[in-house]
Amino acid sequence: MINRIALAGCGNVGTALLEILNDKKKELDEKFGFEFKITMITDLIKGSIIDPDGLDLQKVLNAIHSTNSFEGFVKSKGSFAEMLEQSRATMLAEATPTNMETGEPGLSHIKTALGLGIHVAMTNKGPIAVAMDELTDLAKKHHAKMRYEGVIMSGTPLINMIHTGMAGCTFEKIEGILNGTTNFVLTEMENGLSYNEALEKATDMGYAETDSTMDVNGLDSAVKTSIIARILFDEKIPVESIDREGITEITVEKIENAKERGNKIKLISGIEHTKNGLHAYVSLKEIPFSHSLAGIDGATNAVTITTDNLGEVTLIGPGAGRRETGQALLADLVAMAQ
Amino acid sequence: MINRIALAGCGNVGTALLEILNDKKKELDEKFGFEFKITMITDLIKGSIIDPDGLDLQKVLNAIHSTNSFEGFVKSKGSFAEMLEQSRATMLAEATPTNMETGEPGLSHIKTALGLGIHVAMTNKGPIAVAMDELTDLAKKHHAKMRYEGVIMSGTPLINMIHTGMAGCTFEKIEGILNGTTNFVLTEMENGLSYNEALEKATDMGYAETDSTMDVNGLDSAVKTSIIARILFDEKIPVESIDREGITEITVEKIENAKERGNKIKLISGIEHTKNGLHAYVSLKEIPFSHSLAGIDGATNAVTITTDNLGEVTLIGPGAGRRETGQALLADLVAMAQ
């Protein structure tokens, strides 16, 4: 069966997905029996192109790489639902920019697709943070699948590990480094840069957005912690209820003092049981060098999950990146096709 | 749909699976829609019991815990195939002891089950090491599923991560600690015990078998490396072709000398591309404290996989244990039911 894929959002991540699909077309068929056509691409800036028989992926990529547009293709108009139906898509890859307050435009895209029984893979945190219940119900009602590996730790397969690999475990505690930008800044400050220098370097290297407010004030980590609370404990912990700290008050001096005590300072997110129920936090912690998260440097993310059946399991991998996040979409698409 | 499960091998791991299933019956139904009955248990020592309507799991566990037998149950006789058919099982959990040369008795059990279109989850390395191709073909032919999470790193979900979580990645290299006993011995020697004292402690704590030859000579790690070569690179590397070293020559002095150089000695398994094709090894390596595997102490296992799309991903977790390995079977059973 050929999977007809619609892509919403053709920026860094969406383009990376197209590149990987184009490079690995033969391999994906041979290894997973995953045959596909890209039948629709829609992007806020580049416009929309549709071909139910499959767009010429190499030609699309050439246009993007040379003119950052869909030059040479006939643009389509219409509502998202009309375009989806015209494309005959069976799967939607949703990679529009994140809006943490409304979830839009991703939220509408996903609702429309699920309502048509189209499976959805997403990397956009907004819709999951805003409307996980509604989307889960909608998917169930229309027998559509929904996966969102890329919303946490990019393509590092944390969510698949929790849902499938650890199925049957009871989760006791989670602790980790969920934001690459802040961990990169802390690592660079250990190496002698000032806070501002380190943040500038993070932006230069593409880890931090031009506006890194949500990273450095801990909000990005808090949103991810809230999503993890739903996945691990089936509990709603609103982002506002999370004990949250950022890295804006950190100085080289504080880091040096910690080092003299044999410790490191890390921005750690976690959820644990207390007498008063679950406690979720994003907190600057001074941890000894021997701590399993002390060695997680740079833009890398890591999570340690404590369970009844397995004790501690730790997963370490990239937390961001265009190809890394495109990989998350790919793994989800392949899983949904099986 | 109710999944009828047959269990072959009711020793430590098989019993742990039954305990988990009994404890979590309600939760598994609510969370995964996983309903089950245990309709057959067969064990070389305890004998075989069958009830196509479902054995009373609590009663079975009471008998095992009080008399280490199936006292109070009527024993069944017949060939494995006859018993399987009588039990109306739709899934087999295979947890008989490992025989690395013949794969038996697990291999025959698995072939029989797959031939009847019964899905198989196994923790027994033997059959996979001896006959992976044959079993894969047989499963395909009879539309049966086959999973074997527990053969490497017990319930730490490495194999699921490779097959599903990282689907679409091209694998470049793998490096890890795959044997808990030897890593435990090395850690204890760092803390001052002699080789013999450390090995004795490993046996006392249940990490090492009474006969720990296959652990300490590196053979157990080599078998796992060979299996990983198939999974990651689709290449057959016979165990005999793996550059293999054990820990039998290690002394406290060597460990102390390494420590003075700021290094640790670890038994590391790996596969990497070379000009002459894949090179697989199990080797005592002196690595700096900053190496990602240096902090892996005791019976814990860890693996770092290098890929094109994700760079390095590291998974750390238990490498052995009755409940940990029972968990591997459980996750596989739940995944096969979905």
C-alpha cells in the first residue's frame, strides 16, 4: 500500500523530512515495506502545492534549495480540508511553528486531518500542550493514529520508549535535561564564557532561537514536563503549576563555586511523587560529578525514568536540530504505516 | 479480544512474568486494552498444566511460591504442539534456559508455535543466535509476529528502540557494555576487591551464574554483539569471528594503574565500519573518566549508537534480573497484541 503524505510546514524541519525521504526512498521500502508519495505540501510563506499522484520530490527540493520557494509548481488554493481531500493524503506530517498559547495553526490542521481519518505525526508542541485530550478523543473516534515523538528530545525516541518499550512498567519518577539551549549555555559557562557570550554562541550555532526567552526562563522545559506528566502519569499538570526556574540568574562565579565543591549546575526538569501528589519542577540544581546527568554537556538532552519493573532507565540524545526532528516525523510515519 | 498466552519455561523469568501479569491485570486492560488468559505453562522440571479457559494465576503462583511446583493442578502430557493446540494459545512467551549451541529446547518451541501462526515473545538468546533467519522466514510465512527484547539488556528496550524508535536511521557504529556480571566485577575491583572476591560477590547477588565462564571470557557479550550486528547492519558476523577478550587476566594492579592515568577499564563490545568491512569486538578498553561509558557501574548495561539522522543516542538500563527480563516479555506481548 502506498502511503500518501501531506506535509504542513515546510521550514527547517519539514524540508529535512523531505530530504531524508528523498534520500532513503528505496531503503524504506526494502526495510519496512514503507512506500510513499508526497501529495501535498503547504507552508505559510511558500504557499501550497498538491499532486495526488505524488509531487516530484527532487524537483521540490531543488526549488527550495535554490529559491526557498515552490518555483516551477502550480500553487493550490482552498481551505486546509479541501486541499487535504484533493491530495488524497492518508497521513499528515505536521511541522508548523509552535504557538504555545493557541496551538495554531497546527491545532486546526491536526483536527481537520484526524476528522477525515488521516493519521497525524507532529513535531509541534503547541497542539499537544493545548489540546491533548481533545486530539486523542478525535483520533480514537475516527480510527486515526496520532504520534508526536518530535515534541520532546527531537528524534531521540523517548515517547516511543515510554509507550511501547516500557509498556507495563509503573512509573515512579522522572528527571532530566529537556532543553538543549540552556544546557549548552551552562556548559559553555563552565568553559569560561560569560552568560551573554554563551547565549550568543548558542544562537550562532542554531540551538537558540533569536528570541530565546522561552528557553532561558525555563518555560520550554516546563511545557515538556507538563506533556511528560500526561504520558507517564496520566495527570494534567498545567504549565503554571510547575515550580519553574530559568538560567537567567546564573553567573560564572556560581558555576566556579560549585566546581570547587566537586559539583556542576544543571537545569533539571522532573516529576516525582510526594505526600501531596505529583510534584513537577524545572530547577537549577547543583549535582555531584558522579550524578548521571552531570556528564550531559552541550545541546544534548537526557532523561532518567525510574520504574517498578526496570529500576532506572536513562536515554541520552539530541534535543533539537532540523534533521534530528525530521527523523522523529519519519519514525512516526513508518510506525503508523505498519 | 482476549489473548491466550502459553508460557514455556517457568523458572525465575517465567515466574516473574506471571507475577507481573497477575499484579497488573486491570491496569493492562485499562491502559492498553490488553486482556489475557494464561492457558498453558510448561516447564522441564515442574511439568505442564493447561486450561484453555485460563489457569487461575493466583493459584499457580501460590503453588510455585510454596512448593516450587504446580501442586494442586492436573498435569498434561503430549507433544509441545499437541499441548499448544489444546491450550488454544495465540501467543507464546518463551523463557526456557539458553543453550548457545543448539538453541534447544527453545528453538523447537518457537518453530512449533510460529508454524501454528502463534506469535512468539522470547528472552532466550539461543534460538535467535542459532536460527534468526529461519525463524524470521517462518514467522513471515505464517503471519505470526516474533519479538525478542529480552535477549539483550533484559527489559531495557534497546531492540524496540532500534526497530521502531530509530526507524529510518542509518547506523554507523555501536559501542557498549553488554554484560552485567563482568561490569559488576570490574566496578567491585575498583572499590578494592580482588578478582575472585568480586566474582563471588556477583554470584551471591545473583548477577553471575554458578558457572560464569561465558560471562568472564566475553562469550556472552560476543553472542549479543553478533545478534546486534544482524539487527543494526543486517550482517551475519559469527561469534567465532568476533575479536574477543574477557576479564580473566585483569588485576587490581592494572585497574589502579589505569586510575592513576585518569582512566577506567571496561569490557566494551562494539561494531564499526572499517576499510575491510564491519569489525566486531569485545575488548578490555582503558577509557577516560569523561567517556560516556565510564560512569556505567555495577550490573548496569549501556549502549551508544551512532547514526546519520540523530548522531549519538545512548540507552542505559538493567542488563539482567528476573523481573527486568519478565518485563521484556510483557512489553513484547503487549506490542504484539496491538
